[in-house]
Amino acid sequence: MKKHSIEKLMVITVFSLFMVLNLITPAVAIVKTSTVNSYVIPIKHICVDKKFDKPLVKNVNSRLHVEIRNINTYAKEVNKPVLPVYRKTYILPRGSKILDIKYKHSQIHRIKLSEKIDIYKGGKWIKTGEDVFPLEEDTLVYPKNWFNYKVGGMIKEGKRVTILTLELYPIRYNSKEESIEYVNEIKIDFIYKEGRTKNIVSNYDLLIVCPSRFISYAQKLAKRKNSLNIKTKILSLKEIYSDYTGYDNAEKIKEAIREEIEEDGIKYVLLIGSIDKLPTRETWIIQKWRDQYWNATILSDLYYADIYDANGSFCNWDSNGNGKYGERFYGVNGVNDTVDLYPDVYVGRLACKNVFEFKTIVDKIINYEKKAKNGNWFKRLLVIGGDTFPGWGVVEGEFATEETIQILSDFTPTKLWASSGNLNALNIQKEFNKGYGFVHYSGHGFEYGFATHPIGSDEWIGNYYTPYAAALLNGYKLPVMFFDACLTAKLDFNSSDLRGYGIPIPFDITFPCFAWFLVKKPMGGAIATIGATRVAFTHVSSTGVHAGASRLALDFFSSYHNTTMLGEMFAEAQISYLKNVGRDYYTLEEFILLGDPSLKVGGY
């Protein structure tokens, strides 16, 4: 909040989300009204009546798989039964409040099971192959309730809204009796009060935040954006640090973003500067696993995108006020911080250490947007992958990237795969230099490059490192690249990391992480990258890509069918992941966009 504006600003309390379940054809009726400041707020009912078929129980690989006709989505909670779930998402105006929920279901039927039911195993850390989550004891009945819901505040097509994801569970599993219980019908009546939405004037679209030394080239970029009707405003860190209050500089920046949303209606935020110049947010994961504590910190720029919670209140990620942001406790007693996770603005970072790097990238952005549309190289897709976890029954990197080929079916694919025998540094270099619109790498990642495995072998292939990328000469034929891998966007990469790999560096120095190096590289590289700031996990099986890095990658490429604005693509991927996977704080917080969020993918 601005220091000189504290007394004049009013805190607007937005009513908590109402729950809507429009599963068939809802009946909506205004039953009465309430009045707030002479504004009449209608109170409404939404009535739902959903019917389900009898479950089908099949034996698949000595495990029982439960299905219901016309339901193709399943609950994915680690170490819990895989059960059908009917899921639907609603985009609602901010400021609605649920007053009451009334529901009933039909008679409960039971089916005794002859075998163990299929269990969702969860993902594995890409770096080590170990399980991501600890094994837990089964609950007696899963799920506990016949329905569930998730809410959040977010941006959708440039507008701030509330998202509601509703889930119906027509089947529950009883572990004590080794049976399932099911219902054929669920009826719900939601009674809610519409909230009053504040109109926000759209004076600007893009906010550039940068150190003062970068202002001149920020102005050059702003001139280009304004010519494209992307109205752009620049704020220096000096202005922000002097005009806003907050626990630290990162919170001051977030407060400035909030005010720019509310006063000028900005949609995109471009952060310019390495993390020693423009801070990121460090969040905390505390977990007890097999009698050992496993604690981790994550570097997250999602902090700057997640401005509001589901009620429209400022979401500062430190709800318990202890100075540790985004705390999550697993298997350990502790108070979780409230983190909404849904983006409210489209955020990207250019992690420039100096003016030369920023000048280079401004040149790349301007020329990319001018030339990509008419380049025959753009409609090409490069996929790179192998056997991420040899011996686990699926060739994860190839499986995931094949999905991307199907998603981007109008792009001409090139496969550098372990199974093709062409996955090596020379071929990677040759293909990069040809120019591609998108690149999807799926496998192991490091702060300085990537590599993966041949099928069924622990040997390394496809080793590609920063020194190789330094020789790229693809000019302005620049891809958007998703690193479905660990560590490639580790913004705090330094000599101690290399010492951890056995490289004896006696002095302390920082290095550009691999994902950022590709973006800042002159005369080639990438126009933007998405990667993980820490170790990532993935869950790929023969039945699909379920969670973690690979799932987020597929959601990102899928979003290209809905928008060609880079920041919107990334935000849509995050929102889709939240809808279908859930509140995976680790994955959503660690993956960041290194690029201009207002970039038009494929150019103008």
C-alpha cells in the first residue's frame, strides 16, 4: 500500500464465493433480496439433480478399477483409491457469498470387492526417482463426502473473477469392509447472495517493474507495446520502495501491483532484473517422511501474480505473520499459510543482470513479434525425451512429448528421442538452429543443462549444456521452450551448486541458469522459457500424464488453442492444473515464466 495513501484507501471486503453446481440444467430463482448501501443484492437458488449409472468393476493388472459410464475423470489423491469424479468449473463474478447448502442423495448401495482396489501412487522426483509423498494409512471411507469444491480468485480473459471447481463423488470406498458404496442420484440446492463487483478502469494493460538503470530500454519496449495497443506503464524499484509499505521489498512490489490493478486495470506485469536486483519470493515446504524431516524452500514469481484470494482480499502468502511465506506442512504439526495459487495478473520475468542483457532481449522481442508470423519455421515443434525413470514401465519423456505432438497437431513435429537413436548434443544443436515455434523437453534437468536415459538403462544420453547453447545461431527464429525437468530455472544458481556436482570451484560466484541463458543469449537461443526453480516431480504412467512437471507442460501447450499471448497461456496452464490435479503448491510455485508475458506467440 502506498505510504501516503494508507488513510484514504478503503479495504473492500468481497463476499466469499457461492457454490454453483450446474451439472444438467439448473433452475435459478430469485427468492428475496438484501440491501447493502442502497444496492439491492438478489438472493438466489441453484438447484441440481444429477443421476449416475451403476459402477462397473474391472480387474486390471490384479487391481480393481472402478468406472461409471460417461465419467472420464478420476480423483487423484496420493495413496487413495482411484475413483470416478464428476467435475465442473464455473467462472463467476467476484464477491458472491454462499448462505446455505442443502443436499441429499438416493439410497446407498454396496458392492463387495474380491481384490484390492486401484491406488493412485503419485509422482516421483525427477532428480532421484524417489516417491514425492510419504505413504499414509488408509482412511476408513474415501472420500469422506459425496461432493467437494475448490475456489480461488483469478484473471480470465483479462477480467478478475472467482473460479469454482465442483466435484461429485458417486462412489466411495470402505477400506475396512473392502467394498464400495455408491448412489445413483445426488440433489443439491445452493442458496447464495450475489456480490457487488467494483468496476475497474482500464488505463493500462502492461506494467513494467525495473531498476532505474533499465529505464531507457524499458521505455523503448514500452513504445513498441503502445504501438501495438498494449498500453504500458513503467515503475522503477526506487519509486516502489519509497512509496509503498510492506514486510520486505517483495511485498512492496506486490502492493504496487495491487494498486496498479485497482487504479489502472493492468493485466500484464513484466519484472526486469535478476533476483539480487528484483527479489523473488522464497516459500517454505516442511515435510516429515519416514521419521526424517525434509524441508525445502522454493523461489516463486507466482507470488506476484496471486494478488487476491477467493474473497477478493489481498493474499500476502504469510497469513500467520511469522515472516516465512507460503508455509506448507506435510506430516508435521504447523499452521499452513493461506495461498490462493490462482493468478490474478499475467507475470513474467526477464532476469537481467545488466543493461546489455536487457538491450539484447528488447531487440529479440521486437524482432520476434515482427518476423515470426511470416516465418515458415514457426509452425514447427521440437520434442526431446527419453526414459526418465528406467524400469518403471513407461518411457516417460517420449510418452509426454508424444502427447504434445497430439495437442499441437497443426505443427510439424521433429522427434529427438532415445528410441529413435538420434538424441545427442549435435542433433539438438542442428535442430535448434533451424528454428522452431515450440520446444518441449521432458527428462532430467540441471542448473546448467539437461540429459536423460536410454530405454531401460541408467546411462546418460542427450547431454546438452550451457556451453553448447552459447554456440546457437538461430537468429530471430526463437522458440518458446518448456523444460519439463528439474532446476533449469534455478535463479539462485551459484558455485556451491557446482561443488555439489563435484566441480571444485574455490570461490563464490553466481551463474545464469540454463533456462535464462537461452533467453538472454544474443543471435539466438529462445524468446521465452518455462522451468523449475527447484527439483521437480512428475507422474506419468501407461494410462496418461497425471501430475507434476509433465502435466503442467501439456496444459501449457493446450492453452495455445485458446490464446496466443504468452502470459495468458501460462496462467491458463496453472488454472487448468489446479482444476484437474489440485493444489500442488510445489509444482505451481516453482515453475516460472522467463519472458515477456505480453508477448504475442507467433508474432503480429
